[in-house]
Amino acid sequence: MDAIEKWATMSEEIAFTEEELVKQKEVVLSFAPKALADLEAARSEEDQFYALPGAAFAAYHLERWDDAKTYAERALLLADSFTGNWNFANAVYTAHTIAGLLALRHGDRATAVDALHASGTTPGSPQLNSFGPTMQLAIALLEVGELDAVMSYLTQCGTFWKLGSTSLAIWQRKIAAGEMPNFFSHRYG
């Protein structure tokens, strides 16, 4: 077993307490102001394009739903002008993930599932290919019983996240067995 496989296996064995999940969320929230400030400071469309994915997640985590939607939509709109850019897949992936999370907040499971699959069609990026995708929307969909959609999404992620093949396989096995993976460092975007 190589180091990546060992890490994936060991990290999935960790059981999070409710207190640890709260602490994880606090860490995520602590980064939100900087992400929003980066967007505020962005002057060119390209700078905005780089800042929008982080700002969309930041706004979502701060429960600024309208801002999250606006930033995600803007990222997707700008993506058409930056198809060859390293951040293209990050922007598209994030825009769809935020759209799905917002749809699910409104009880629209079908739109959330469609958004999950749209986010999984990304061609990959330096970040997605190495660190992997967030499982935030997948977790939310698992919590409402959308197991098949999440299983399909994890297969999609395997096309760009080769380094995560062990984690993806472990998560799929756990879901198939009726268990909720902990998704260790992939819980938040």
C-alpha cells in the first residue's frame, strides 16, 4: 500500500464527533472574509474570475444565499471567456456545486442532483486533480437519500481525480453498505 492509499484508508477510519464537525465549520468560516475581500479587490475580469469560486463558497458558508448565487452565476458566465485558463474547471465546478446546494436548500432535489452531475463533468484543474473536489453537495444529497446520484458522481470524479481513486473507492463501498463516509478533508469547499 502506497502512502496515498494508506492516508485515504486511515483518514476514513476517523470518526468525527459533533464537536469536531463544528470546529471544521469554524475553520471554514474563518477563511470566508479573506475570500470575499479578494473578490472585492479584484479589478479585472480575470482577477474576478480567480476570486469568484472562493467568494461563492464563502458567501454560502456565511449564509449569504443571494451573494452565493450571484457569485456562482458570475463565475459560470465568466468561464466562457476563460476556457483555456487553469481556473476554468474550478469556476465551473464551484458554480454548479453552489447551485446544487442552493437548490437543495429550497427542497429541489432534482435540480441539486443535476447540478452535482454537472459539477462532476469538469475536465479537471490543478487543484481538482491533486487535492480533489469538495463533497459538500454529495454529503447533503446523501443525507436526503440520493445514494445513486452520489455513487455516479464519485465515478465521475474518478475521471479527473486520479490521486483520489482509493478515497473514491472507499467512499463508494461505504455508501453501498449503507454507511456515511466521513469524507475527511473533502467536507467543505
